[in-house]
Amino acid sequence: MEALARFGFELGVLKRIRRAGWWQAGVRDPESVAEHTTRVAQLAGLLAAEGGADPARAAYLALWHDTQETRTGDLPHTIKGFVEKPDPRAITAAQTSALPGAARDSVRDAVEEYETAQSPEALYARDADKLEMLLQAVEYRDIGVKNVDEWIASATKSLQTDLARRVAEAALTLSSLSWRVR
């Protein structure tokens, strides 16, 4: 059980790692990887439920999609061509090597499924990651950050499912405070 506790401490690092790309857009205090992951998991569950897939599985895959960043930090897209992105599966294998079998296999299987992107749940989880970035960009734009169009375009282009594309289209027509309207 010590291994589970140690890994729990490692996962806590995600609360302190900031989403690095937003610094390049001029955001002084971007959200943490943990904050990003929370909304990704929520969106993945919603997309999967609406799309007829398993919402719990999609949310679970999303929960593990960036946990490797405890070892690498959040790497912005501008590293391409300079630094090779590490394989998330290899990092996950190292992170979970001391875990008991069922816990270890559960995390490794989730990361593998997310990375191979073959199941509907993985597709929804991956789309939720991009959709969350788009929503965050709209939120930053609404508070005056001007350099977010690149993130919106990148997220929109990356979406794989019609459902996520429709949500993105809707989000781009709304204020980030539109949820307050009754």
C-alpha cells in the first residue's frame, strides 16, 4: 500500500504544474494540469454518454491522459523539432512499476487505450482534451487575452467526432458566462 500512497503523492504534483503553452499566449497564471484534467474527464463522460459509449470508461481514460507530466512537465507544442515527445506508455510503465498488479494494469491499460485511440471511449476522451483547451481559450479570450486564436484553431482541427465538433461550434458562439443565464 506504500506504493499506492507514493503514487498518490506523485499525482499531487499535477496540481502544481501549469499548462505551459498558455504562458506563450500571455496568460500569467494558467490553469494546472490537474484542473485541465478534471474538466477533460467531465467532458469525456458527457461526450461518451451522448454518443452512446461508456461515460465512466471515457472519463477514466481522460483522468490518466496527462499524468505522465509529473515526470516531464507540460510540454508546449513549440518543442516540436527540438525535443522528441516522450512516449506516455513508457512513462506510465515507470510510474506504475511498484503498484500492485490490478492498480498497475488498470492505469497502463487506460493509457494504452487512450494512446491507440481505437475505442469510442478513447476518441471521446481525446476529443474532450481538445475541447477543454478550446473552452479554456474562449474563457481566456473573454477576460482579455488576445492571442488565443491559434489554440482555438488547433483544437477545432484536432476534433475527431461530429459530436465534439458540434459542441465546439456552439462554444464559439457563446460567452464563457452563458451558463449563468436562466
